[in-house]
Amino acid sequence: MLRLVLVSGLIFHKLIWEVMKKKGNPGSPHPPFRVSFKSVVKLLKVIVLAFLVLQTLFLDLFPISGHPALLRVIGTGLFFMGVAVAVAARLQLGKNWVNIEDYQVLPKQALITGGIYRYVRHPIYAGDILLLVGLELALNSWLVLAVLVPFLIVIKQAIAEENLLTQAIPVYKAYCSRTKRFIPFIL
């Protein structure tokens, strides 16, 4: 039952992104039949999502504990907190959102400073990392340690995006001085 609930959360998260993508900015097109960095990133995202769905539904990989009841409760809570943060942030960004692989400032991009963005500059990244940590803990898997890889990528990407936004949106630097990058009031 827990596995179905977790998969439902993953699917809900993905559906929100796909529905919002269709309403918002499709990203920049690239020529067909050309392997690009963007296409590799998109393929990796699909592979990771497929693996997470398969793991959640069928696989018990690298168990942490023989009695994981408390771990599962904590992980499930973190998972749904991550889903809630990421989805709320995505909805608040609206048409200002851009795929990680598109890395651009949109022509009419606005700085969102309300809602969760009042406290955190990158709540989608924070929510997604929390989602991954929670999922692996709920699945009682030492793969929770592998979340370090996307976390390092997210840090690098957040810094690059902040540099880009500081150049494109003059008030972004002041916004950075009054908000935290990932965790309100802390980090």
C-alpha cells in the first residue's frame, strides 16, 4: 500500500509539471536528430524517473534496517513535504518557470517574491531533494546517500541561475540578500 501511495506522489508531481509546461513556456526548440546537452539531460531525467517508479513499485534495494517502521513514517512525511513544497513553488512560478536544461531568463520574466519565494529562492530544488530523501528513507534504502549527487548538481545550478538572474533582473541581488537559497532562515 505504501508503495502505491509513493508512486501516486511521484505521478502527481510529474503531472503538475507536464500540465504547467503546456500552459507556460515550452522552452527553446532544438533541431531534430541532433544530440545536444539538453536532450541528454532530458533523457537522464526520464531514466531517473523510470528507475524511481520501478524501485518504488518493485525493488527492495540496499535495506537500511530490518525493522524500518519508523524510518518509513519519517521518509513518507519528508516525501510528501517535498512534493508539497515543489508543487506549491511550481504553481507560484507560473509562466516564469524554465526547465533546468533550458537555462535562460525569459523575455518577460518577473521576479516572484511572494508565497514560498518570500523565504527561499529555490524551493523547487529544495522540495525535489526532500522528495528524493524521503522516498529513499520510506523505501528503507541506502540509496538515500545517492541523493548527494543531485544535491550537488542543484547547488551548482542554483548558483549559475542566481548569477544569470542577477544580470538580467536588477532587483534580484537585493532579493538574494533577504532570502535563503534552500531552507528558510538557515541555508
